Amino acid sequence: MMELIIAFSSALWLGILTSISPCPLATNIAAVSFLSKKITHPAMVFISGLAYTLGRMVAYAVLGWIIISSLLSVPEVAQFLQKYMVKALGPLLIITGLFLLEVITIKLPGVALSQKHHNKLVESGAPGAFLLGIIFALAFCPVSAALFFGSLIPLALNNKAGILLPFIYGIGTGLPVLMFAIAIALGVTSMSRWFHKITKIEYYTRRITGIIFILVGLYYSGLYIVKLF
């Protein structure tokens, strides 16, 4: 039971950390703010913001579920993962930690969406906002890619309830975005100040998480690879 709680809590935290990382956070706030400019009724702003949030959640959840199910459905792959996943987890956590600390940086190709198509999605209401959330979620930044592919997927593959973790992760990615959608719908005007505060908090939480990942990765490497313990 405790293992399940830890796994769910870890997936939720990885999702929240992904959502408040600079690149996804800026994209989320820009998208929700743009939605609010196109819609005059506060209730519709909230509904569109909720649809955008659900789009992001569904994208991460379904992608993770597809990857995990595909890997575990092949007996040879499942046996290989069962044998070597624990050994690979240490180095993967260390690499993810280095990404979070920005020791390792890479540039990923982004998803380009023309202004014309962007406006069409926004003007189509909640369904368009939902699709916009899916598109922006799949436009991975280096940090979000490291957290999703380098931490969540290995964690899910190494856990009995792993198939549920992408959905928990998706909920985590949606919570901060939903808060901004509610704030905009309620007429909160000091969004730039809150954006600055969250960015500052993210700077420290990302580094603390990166250090923890490296330490845990070193422990797992020492335990399962070097056999120090």
C-alpha cells in the first residue's frame, strides 16, 4: 500500500513540476490568456480553460498508457524490462536530475501552429481548446521530456500499478493550468506577478528535485549495478 501511495505521489509531483516548468508554464498561461480575450462571458472562459486543461491531461495520460502497454504487451520486452529496468533506473534518474539542474541541455523540435489555425481552434470553443491542449502538451520541452520519458515511464514500468501512473501524471499537469483558468475567469488582473512568483518557486523546486533524483539514482546504481550495499 505504501509503495502505491509513493508511486502515485511521485507521478502527481512529476506532473505538477512539468506544468510549472518555464516552457510549459509560459505556453499554458499564454494559451489560457488568449482564450480569455476571445470570450467575453466568464463561465465560458472557465469552460474553455477547463477543456484546454483536460486536453493536456488526456494527451499525457494516453501517450504514457500507449507506451507502457506496448512495451509490456510483448513478452520478450516485458522480460527484458523486468530483468534490467531496476538497473537502468539509477542512470536514468541521474540523467533526469542533470536535465533538471540544466547541466545537460538539448534543443527539441517544437510543434509549429500557424496563427490562422490557432485562431480557428480558439474560436471553435471548448472542443478547439481541448485540441489546443493536446497539441501543446505534445510539444515537449527538454525538461518536460526528461520528466515524462526519463522519470515517469521508468517509474511506471517498475511498478505494479504502473498503467495508472500516466493518468495521475496527467492530473498533475492540469492542476496549475486549471488554477490560472479559474483566476482569469474570476478577473484576476495581476497574472504577471503570479507568473513571476511561480517561476521563482519552480527554479528552486526543480533544482531540489534534480538533486534528489541524482542522489536516488546514485543509490540505485550502487545497489543494483555496483553492488555496494
